[in-house]
Amino acid sequence: MIELQNVSYGYGGGDLLSGLSLKLAPGSFHFLTGPSGAGKTTFLKLCYMQLRATSGQVQVFGKDVSTMSRDDIAHNRSRIGVVHQDCNFLDHLSLTENVALPLAVTGRQVNMEDMKDLLQWVGLDKRKTFRPPELSGGERQRAALARAVIQSPDVILADEPTGNVDWEMSQRLLSLLVELNRMGKTIMIATHDLNLIRTAKKQVNARVLRISDKTLHLAGADL
């Protein structure tokens, strides 16, 4: 689904990431770890085509990103749901309107029955008319997950989705992502939270990757 072959990326002076190779297979579950500043967010941006590799090849759904047109990128990006570290909601819109934004951008109509089911799934059906400033941190994170999956993507990439919530909410968010994986979705979560990884590994066959020294390594079993 997403494959990186000897990929490097730099911000000018030198490479931030170098020689990355990885294949995200359909239905797989990955964690991405590493110290702050190691390049986890950059790695995710390469996967969802917000950034282009400075060398190497990135393939998304069997197509080389470097040869894609803007329309191709937009189409393939709609098949990837992204939960950003900062939720980036529009404060003047309701929760429902914020969750529906990916559909509005592509000119698609919102099916209100589907929206109702989605908000119930993340436990926010009673908050549908609330605006972002009226939501708690956990509610905002669940709304971000709802927005990421509203187009029924094949892949979900989550950047520190539990970074600003308590352990109980972290477990709740994890259970939603595990449920998506059991539905056949490919999941990658960037996180510092080793307890979250340990908890997930009891529920799902998760592969743990670590970025260090600019490259990607398979983490050991001693997490």
C-alpha cells in the first residue's frame, strides 16, 4: 500500500532521514518511535505525500509519488486518513461540520446517518453541535480520528494521537484504532508512549519501528 525504498529527506544542509526502506502491507499495524526531533512527523508526511523524498522512491497504492499529478496525489491522499498531533479544527464550526470537512473539500455530500453512526462510534454523538473550544482534549482527539476515517480510508496514520490525553483516554483511542485494524485498515501510530505500545501488543500483532541516527530500525522485544 505504501512502500519506501532507500528514501532520504533533508531540510537543506543535510539529511534528516536517510536510507529508509519499509513496506506497509494491507491490514498491518505499526508503531513508530524515536526521540523528539528524530523525524517521526516527517516520516509520516512522506507516507501521505505532503513531502517528497529528496532521494529514493516512495510508492503509494502501487504508484511512484514522483510521477503523480496533483489530481493523482489528491485522489490517493483521500485513501489515507491522518490524525495530526495538533487537531487543527475550525473553531467557528460545529463538531459535525469539522468532522465532515474532508467531504466538503472534495465536494461530496454528507450522509447524516453515516455521520450519526461515526459520532456514536467515537462516543461523541451528544457533542455534535459543540464547537471545538467546548470540547475536552480527549473529545478533540476522538473527533480528529472521526475526521480521519470519514472517507473510509485504507490507511490511517496517527501522529502522537494520545500525547495530550490521560491514560484512560489513551486506551480508548487505542481500542478504536485496533478496531479499525481488525476491519482490515492499515495503521501506523507515531508515539513516545511505550505503555501504549505494550498494551497494543496484547491485542494486535503490532510491529514496532524506531527512528535513530537518521534511519529506521526494527525495535527489539524489550519494550
